Amino acid sequence: MLGNTFGRVFRVTTAGEAFGPALVGIVEGVPAGIPLTEAEIQRDLDRRKPGQSAISTPRQESDRVRILSGTLDGVTTGAPIALVIDNEWATLKHIAAYADEKDIIKPGHATYTYFAKFGVHRDWVADGRANGRETAMRVAAGAIAKKLLAPIGVEIVAYTKELGGVRCPEMSYERIKEHADEPPVRCPDPEAAERMLERALDAKAKGDSLGGIVEVIARGVPAGLGEPVFDKLDANLARAMMSIGSVKGVEIGAGFAVAGMKGSENNDPPYIREGQIAFRTNNAGGILGGISTGEDIIVRLAVKPTPTIALEQETVDMVRRRSSTFRCKTATDPTIVPRMIPIAEAMMAITLIDHAMLARSQEHRKES
Amino acid sequence: MLGNTFGRVFRVTTAGEAFGPALVGIVEGVPAGIPLTEAEIQRDLDRRKPGQSAISTPRQESDRVRILSGTLDGVTTGAPIALVIDNEWATLKHIAAYADEKDIIKPGHATYTYFAKFGVHRDWVADGRANGRETAMRVAAGAIAKKLLAPIGVEIVAYTKELGGVRCPEMSYERIKEHADEPPVRCPDPEAAERMLERALDAKAKGDSLGGIVEVIARGVPAGLGEPVFDKLDANLARAMMSIGSVKGVEIGAGFAVAGMKGSENNDPPYIREGQIAFRTNNAGGILGGISTGEDIIVRLAVKPTPTIALEQETVDMVRRRSSTFRCKTATDPTIVPRMIPIAEAMMAITLIDHAMLARSQEHRKES
Amino acid sequence: MLGNTFGRVFRVTTAGEAFGPALVGIVEGVPAGIPLTEAEIQRDLDRRKPGQSAISTPRQESDRVRILSGTLDGVTTGAPIALVIDNEWATLKHIAAYADEKDIIKPGHATYTYFAKFGVHRDWVADGRANGRETAMRVAAGAIAKKLLAPIGVEIVAYTKELGGVRCPEMSYERIKEHADEPPVRCPDPEAAERMLERALDAKAKGDSLGGIVEVIARGVPAGLGEPVFDKLDANLARAMMSIGSVKGVEIGAGFAVAGMKGSENNDPPYIREGQIAFRTNNAGGILGGISTGEDIIVRLAVKPTPTIALEQETVDMVRRRSSTFRCKTATDPTIVPRMIPIAEAMMAITLIDHAMLARSQEHRKES
Amino acid sequence: MLGNTFGRVFRVTTAGEAFGPALVGIVEGVPAGIPLTEAEIQRDLDRRKPGQSAISTPRQESDRVRILSGTLDGVTTGAPIALVIDNEWATLKHIAAYADEKDIIKPGHATYTYFAKFGVHRDWVADGRANGRETAMRVAAGAIAKKLLAPIGVEIVAYTKELGGVRCPEMSYERIKEHADEPPVRCPDPEAAERMLERALDAKAKGDSLGGIVEVIARGVPAGLGEPVFDKLDANLARAMMSIGSVKGVEIGAGFAVAGMKGSENNDPPYIREGQIAFRTNNAGGILGGISTGEDIIVRLAVKPTPTIALEQETVDMVRRRSSTFRCKTATDPTIVPRMIPIAEAMMAITLIDHAMLARSQEHRKES
């Protein structure tokens, strides 16, 4: 498995499975001299951690992060920052629950693909590294990225745009920002949130699960970030977001709606706003030619319904190659959309700071 | 500009602008001993090249590719393969057409973002490297990738799924494959193709342009390709596709439709087909947990309407920071969706062979 | 600090300072299905750990490694392997010993260069990440690399070739292998070892330190490893070895002696040995054109005398920019050459397995 | 072959063989706005090109470089710079000279290792990519790197330190700089140069060849460049230099001499020079802990005698696996040491600018 690093100059490398001893991360490229404590990282981790509501998995984890290197007296030293989060739930009792079913493909999960890639020695406990638990380390790294973005003036907000067919109405950035984080569904519109919750509880009652859409907005991103032609900002955001488990689609700005638009509708007219160049609309989602325009960067993620459901499903025993059925007995979320919010923010932050640092590397110093 | 390489072990590095002397590419990782001629690469280039129909740009280019290294007597040697395609249209006469408008932001183009990133010394001739012309080298590299995929049994087909609001109906892979490449719109359904062409010609007549959706299918991809957690196959496909100019969204399998689905609907039930593991449906689009399932890999791209339109548009002079207008005088396509087909195929091929080679690197040789 | 990863497909990423909480490593690219326990890794760590002889630092560390991910029931799963080694000596008492002298440049150390790069917030406790302690994680990763090399038939031996001016006489590979690891100096010739020890004890008595040369031999490396033109096998070995603290020179085969040789002397004549191609001499050190020949790979490292000595030295207070003196009060080794042995082996192993895997990625599968 | 890129943010990718149509290079990371013409690059190429003296190969090449992208009106645009140098000598007549001997291992060359790696389809014409000709593109890229280093105040000088056993005496940097480039041997001491030339002509007369040592000095490098622990400045310089064909050893500062030194001798005492931190000696060669000190960076390369000699040598036919002999009939240099000078400078320049840009990427912008 070779894809455990993200970023070129702000680099995040992670390891760790659902029921191994711990999750581990190494974050490189953080300059020296930045105040950084475990408590700050913890704040974002607490937003992701399980067991926070009726529509979240009952798995119990304190998700306590420890910094093992890279800081001295609460300030970064420029050395790589190693982070560790123990898997408290990784006890023999919990692991045992997965042993019976290890040869059965869990529909919608990575059971079979890990088997195809790694064979009988894959980590079969709750899908090992394919389990969403690895995202805790993304969130921890993202908290560091956000700290580096703050002095540049970048702020990032994500929220539940759609859940179980209920869509959050259009609203101002300010209102989104103010209400985005409200539990349990993290939709800033109270009425939509109410209906989303109902549908999630209903799905839960029926042993089923719901998909949805997450929107992530980055405001204050300076124009000029992005490295064409393969590391365009939107290309790397697409990779960042699609690398999150359960994401099946990524769109920027108007996204798939552009398919039905005319050029005269889709082109965002530039104009002068307070002496600066701005755009009357933002169908581009803040990115043109793979480089940021200075407008809000807007990304939406399609999140599939949690594959682990309580209903009995047709499947196969992949070792014995025979038909079987599967009904989930272990912990799960009826929807993971609300828990995606801090993860999507983290991937946005990591991608943006990496690009900001790449841009900085190429700044031209003229002979004085 | 730092993002000119794609891939880790099958590596493509490109350079070249719309009106510079030439496009250049270097392809690494190709094994020795593979027959490879310019004619084979040319076939795919000819499918992308401009000036082929009433709905394509009138720019004239023979897009003749030359191999400058990496082969001997028509067979690869293992050395990096350098490719060059001259820009025949890059004459003073054609360049002059862009000089007057170089300070004017062309709406929907990368004019302003390149200015923000590179300043007054950016290449302003037809947007330089931001112009779609760079994709010719992707197509050339993709032709080499396809050659390496053939012995593995992988074949790739792309087609116009939607154009100007007309959608191609669902049809079998075999029918898609047979009719996918039919000019000028490259939609395998004759009736839909007819209506798409009408709309494109209508848009052209009105000086406007149309967006659409491209679908790319890869059949025969072995289960087990993909490098979690950041280089998942879908993550890298998303990056690959979103890195193509004008693409604003990427989805895999059911894509954004998963937002409205229940787990019980979205999970693809595994079953035994002729002794092998298969899936009754393919909402996953051939990828679970970031690793290929063995089913068809299905990716869709949202392509925005060509930003260069003949209508007058509000804009600004970005150097003088004052209002202006823009009306395109130079060559353009009323829609670029049909020309996207070989490009999307190329990016699929490059991503797949890179992952196949990464998987090979980790094969375990047991002590004999 | 951006250079914490080594390797392209067998990838080692490390973090951790001399007196931080722990050293951390993540090893990617290890196939699934390989038995791997902490005990196996511990064996090599025990060869590097401090406090083992009169000529080694008195620092006390058990250097106990723990595997936090990537294995299940003692077998690798294909997931990245996270390793952690706690810094037991990192107590307030020991840290305090460095506080007084933190603004004083320790001659021969990285004190000033870290200050120049990271400023006042660098980790000043025993030079933080610049301390040789980080090499423990290299040794741990190297133990995993050696496991992967064993089935290919590669074995690696390093030994003290020279110490304090005493040179180990030429001897057969078999004899080197048998006696290489004998403490405390790890020189396979007993007489030379005796004289080296005398000189080291003498230097210690005088508060001074000694340099030396380490030779690393890899036997059984298949012909064909190496990726010209920048990732030639010798180029990456040079990087690997020079990246070890205190190494000031690297040579392959005849090394610097080639400067005084003629082509007719230096060229190794090929001949047929038992039906196979072999070479009568090995001035090339097993590498030609950056690719392994199949002969022993022979690398020598020049190791500088430990900079931390007990003699008073002229220096400066770098914060106040004034003259000062420095005399070491903390733990040190009169020579680090013997402790280099497992580190040099580790870097050889990591480099070789990475190249073996890179070669595997490019193997050509012909259409059947 | 996977190692055709050097650098992380100043990135050089090359392709091309000795007798293929052309050499090709792509240079990424060059900021926009820098005047750059073919003539400037040509200056360094002319210093490397063959056929310039009695001790250089008779191969005739004008080594004319063309810029195919990345500049507009003689100024860089920020886009990748593609370079091409045609192989004028690559005619059927010259290629034919190699056909007879293609199965014979040329002693000291990469003939066998390329055969072992790539098989019968390797490029056998003058060793293809293993031929020193690829270094022309390094020199071209190095010329661009030097342009970027100039405003930082870095200058680079290389010269022949030793040839055929004759060593250049120690002399001041200023004198070295003034006389370093004098043909044909490029040794700044006229008397040593005279004796070197004699030995080279003597070797040539005898059909033999000579090795030597090149010293490269970089002055004006700011303190603080280098990325521990694997991308230390000295580690990457070692890789850069060892990647040049025929180099068998690399040392920094005192280099291998440290093996015989005591800590009290080797440690360079820091002191205050005109208010700045400086060092009384420079055994460190300008690098401590893998990071530049601000003193001159001094690197020496051991260059083996040209393997192609006119004497008859024992060898084997590697295809038929039987004994044979080889006597060179084609063009060669009795020593390549003088031609190494611009190549070594180029690799120093490329490595330094990459590290300067990496350092820049991590500069900390404090909240204002």
C-alpha cells in the first residue's frame, strides 16, 4: 500500500487501522515558531469523533491526540510533527466480533478489494485501514494546516448540503459559517436540519442508511494558487476529497450543472470591486485554469449511504467462493455525512497550505 | 509552475504552450521490448486534433508526433520516451491576433489567474499553457499507456454522455464501444447524436457554446489496483480527470446520485459468476475502498461550455483595472465535449497503468 | 524540514528528536503476508543502542520498538507499518543539562545551522533532530528491508574498515561476515581491532575523539538494479549514506583510488564463471552505469570524529554574537564508528529493496 | 528506467541517448519574469561540448540548444522550459560502427548492466542513455539554475584538482576562480596543468586513459539550506554528483581525511567576523548537520579513467556467453576530467537552487 502521503511541501503521512494499537501521523513542512498544542488539534478531533449523537456510531473513543515530536514548549521547531491517537476500542472483545465474518464480503465495503490486493493476510478487523477511522489522523493534520492558513487570511467552512434527499437552501456565507457546526446533522438551516434528522432516524429504525452531499467553502484564498497542468488546485482538491472513504463524486462551483449551461451563462463576468478584480458570479467555484481566482473556493462531495446496514443482504463467502448472506452486528452510523464535515475541511486545508507553500517556493527574488 | 508530471512509476512529464514552438513530453517507466511507432501514437492524436468538423475549432494543425528517444528500430529500449509535436499554427500572424487583447480578462478563461500567479510575463498568447492544446501531449502519452494495458486485457472507451441538455440513453458496453467514436459528436446513440449536433450548431449560430458530460469506461481492469489512503484509484482518477481544462466535476459509478440513495439500494450485491466473484450491480463504478473490484470502472466528467464565445461580454482590463468588454475574434469550438473523448481515455489509461505498475512493485516473492 | 522520507516504492518516513517523547517511523510498500515481529526488529536496534561499551555514550536507552500498525497476528497486512521507540532518557533532569548552553555553538555540531534555518524556536536539546538518535528509526526500518531482501538472496555486512588511523587488512568476504559484528569496535581482524580499541580509549582519556571508515558489502544483489540517470543505484546509495550524520565522504568500489588509475587497470575484465557472466576484479564495486553488475556492492563511508569532546574549544554565543568557549558536559562516544555499522547496513538495505521493487514495477508482461 | 527527474521544486527531467535523434529536457519551477535566451545556456554547453582539444573525443557536435517552451520574447513565463539539443553525429554511418560489437561487453562500461536490466532491446549504440552525452542536458538545466542563484549571490566554480596522479596545489578561491576554466585541462595552476596535459597525452599515445578528481566550490550560499534527515544538502549533493557517469566517490570538505583526524582537529572553531558568525577552518565543507553554514561548500568527485581505451582487453560475448576480446574503434576521450567541470557545476547549481526554493516554501508568514 503505497499512497499514505499527501502533499508536496506540506506533507502528511499516515498509518493505522481501525483496530490496531493506534493511528499515527507525520506532518512535514511546518515552519518553526508556531504555537501548537494538543488541545488545539483536539478541538477538530472532537468534532469528528464517534458516539456523539443518535445518528452516529456507538463506538467509544476519546480520540486523544499526543504530539510525539516537532514541538518544544508548545511551539513548533521546524522538525516533522509526529502525532499518535490510541485506538481505545481495540480490545479483544471488540475484535472478536469480526472474526466470524471475516471471509464474508460485506456489501459496499472494501472487504473484497483488500482481499484481492493483499490476500488472506489483509487486516480483516472492521476492514482495517479501509475503515473510516483513519480519517481521524487527516483531521489532526488538517488542524495544523488551518493554523498555517490563518495568517494568510483563509477560513474554511463545511456543512451538510443534502441528506437523505433533503437539500439545504441557498444562504449567505456568513449564515452558513455561523450555523454550520450545529449537531447532530451540521446543516445550517434549522428546518432542513430537522427534516434531515427525521429521515436519518427513520433510516436507522429501518436498519438502513442515507447518503448526502457535503459542501466545503474556503474564503480568503489569495488568487494565484495552483500548479498546472496536473497539480491544478481543483485536480488536487478532487484527489483530496475523493480519497475520503465513501465519496463517489466531487464538483467545483457549478459542477455538474455546467453540462446544461451555455457559455454565456457559465462565464463569470469580471468587474472592479473596490479597486480590485472580482467576479459577478462564481460558477467557477473560485478556480480557473486550475488556479485560484480569489473568490470563494466551493467544493461539493457526494457521500454514499453507510454500507454497513442492519438489513440482511445477499453476498458471498470469498474464500470458499459460495453464496452467503450478511447482516451487520457491529457498530455503525445510519449516515456519515455529518461526520464528514471536519474531514472535508481538513482535506481542503491540507491542499490549500500545500499549494500556498508551493507558490512561495517559486517567488522570484530580483537582484537588488 | 510545478505540476507537469503525472504518475509515480509510469510517469508523464509535459511542457509546451498554445503558440510556442512545440509541445514536448517525456514518458518514463515503459519497459524495454515493446513495439512502438509514431504511427500508433498518431492514431489517437488524430482523434483529438482540431479542425475536424463544423463544431470544432478552425485551427489547423497536423499534430504530427515525433519520437526523439526511448526506441530503437521501432521497439522501446527502457529509456524515457521523448515526444515532440510542433505547433504549426504558431506563426506571427496568428500570434498577432492576441496582442491587442492581452490585458483584457477573457471571461471563463485562465487569463486573470495566470496574471495573478505569473504577472506581466505570463504567456498571454491564447492563454499559453492554459490553452487546451497541452492535452495533445496527454493523448500521445495515453497511447503508450494503452499499449501497456492491452496485454493485461484492459480496454478503454469514452463517449459523449450528454451535450447541450441532450442525454445519451443507457446502452450496453458493446454498443457503446462499437459506436463511441462516430464523428462529429461521439455519442453512440444516433438519435441523441443528431439532436446534440443540432443544438451545437444552433449555439454556434448564436455565438454561444454548450457544456456536456463525458463517460469513460475501463473494462478488464483486474481487481486489486489502488493505493489507499491518498492514492486510491478513484482519488487519482479524480485528479487525472479534473486536471483536464474545463472539467468541473468528476463522479464514479452512481456518483452524485448516491446522495439520494439508501444503503440497501446502493450496496452492490456480490455473487458467484462462473466461479468468480462478481457484483449484481455496479453503483461502485468498479472501485471500493479505493481499489478496483474487477467490474467496469465508470467515470463521468462534467465539461463546461467553451468559455470563448462570439457574444460581447462584460469584463475588465486587468492591467489598467478598469471596465471593458470582450468579444472573441479567434478560433474556437462551440463545444469541446467531443474532443474530450480521447483526452479522457488517455488520462484513464495513464492512471491505470501507473497503478498496475505500483501493484507489481509490491508483489511478494516468497523464498523458494 | 522537508526531507523525512527515503525511497520511492519502499518508503521510510521518520520523525523524532533526541529528547522528545519518542521516535516514530512509517514504512510503506511492504507486501502482505510476511512474518514480522518486534523481536526481529529489536535485534538490529540492540546492535545500535548506546551504552554497550567503554567507547560508547553512557546514555541509557532500552530502545524498545513497538509496531503500531501494519501487522496482524505477527504477519504484515500490506498496510503501512508504524513504529515507535520511546525516548526513556528524555527526562527533565537530562534536558536541563542542555539549557545553559543552548545559545553556544557546539563546534562540529549542527547548533548554528539549525539556528540559521529555524531560529530561536529550533529544538536545542542535544541538537534535537540533528542528534544521531534519529538513526534508531533507520535501523528499525532497515530490519524490515532486510527481511524483504532475504528471499531475493541478498545479504549485507558492514564493519569498521579504519579507526583512528588503524586500517583493517584486506580479507575474504566470508571472514568479514563471520567476525564483523564483534564488539566493541566491530573490526573483523582481531589485531587491528585491538589497536583500534587502544586508540579509542586513549582518545577518550584525552577528552578527544576519533574518525574512521565503515565498509558495507551487499552480496547476492541481482544484476539490473538502478534507475538512470538520476536514481542510479550508486547515486541513491551515496545519498543514503551521506544522509547519516557525521559522514563526510562516500565511495564505491575502488572509490577515490580511481583518480590515480589507468583505464587498463581500472576496467574489470568480464569472463564466464560457471556459465554466468562475472568480473575478474571489482573496482566498480558492483555498479556500472548506475546499475548493479551482480558482483558484491561495496561502499565505504568516511566518518568524522565525534564532534562532542571534553576539551575546551573556542566558539561563539550565537544569540549575543560574542566569543565564548565550550566544553562538553553531557554524554558522548569517543568514536561513533562502531555504532555506524548497523546504520550503514540499514541504509544499504533500504536502498536496495527500493530499487528491487522499482525494477519489479517495470517488468514487462507479454501478451499470452 | 525511472530516475530521469532531479529536484523537488526546481525539477529537471531529461531524456535522450547518445545516437538517438535528440536530447530533451524539461525544467520546472522557474519563476516568471527572468530574461533567458538560448545564447546564455549555450555558453555552458560550449564548455562541455566534445572535440575541443587533443585530449577530448573527436565526436563533432555543435550542441546547439533550442528553447521549445517556457519563455516569451526572451523572458520566462513560469511555464516549464523545454529544451532540445539535436544529435548531429547520429548518422547511419556512425551508428554502423557500433553494430558489430553490440553483443560484446565493453569493459568498464554499462554494456552488461543495461543488457541485464533491459535485455536484447536495450539501446546498444554507444551505450545509449548510459553514454556521457546525456550530461549535455544537465549542463543546459544547470545554466538556468545558475541564473536563479545569481540574485541570491551564489557563484560556483569547478576545476581539475587531480589528473593522472598530478595534484593541483592549494590556492585561494580568487585564483581558482580566475584560472579554473583554462583549456585543455581546466586546472588553475599552470605548472600542474602542464604536467597533467603531458600525462594525458602520454596515456593517449599508449591507448590508455586517466582518472582524476574534480573540486566544486559554491561561494555565497546562505546558511540554512538543507532538509534533514534524508534530503540533507550533502546527501543530495552526493546523489547529484554520484549520478554523473564515471564518478566513483564524493566527499565534502575534509572528506575521507576525517577518518584520520581527531575531533579537536576536525571541529571548525566558530568566531565573529565583522559581526557575523564565521568559522576559522572549513573542514565541514560548508555543511553541518546537512545544512549549509554560510562558508564555501566544497565537494570533490573521484572520476574514473575513461573506460573506452584502445588497448585490447579480455571480455565476453554476453549473448553467446563465450570469451572474447575488445579493442575500441570509436571516438573517445583519454580523460573526461576536464569535461566534467561544467557538469559538476551544473549539478551543484541544480541542487542548490532546489534547496533554496524548498527553504523558501517553508518561510513563516506571521499574522500582521
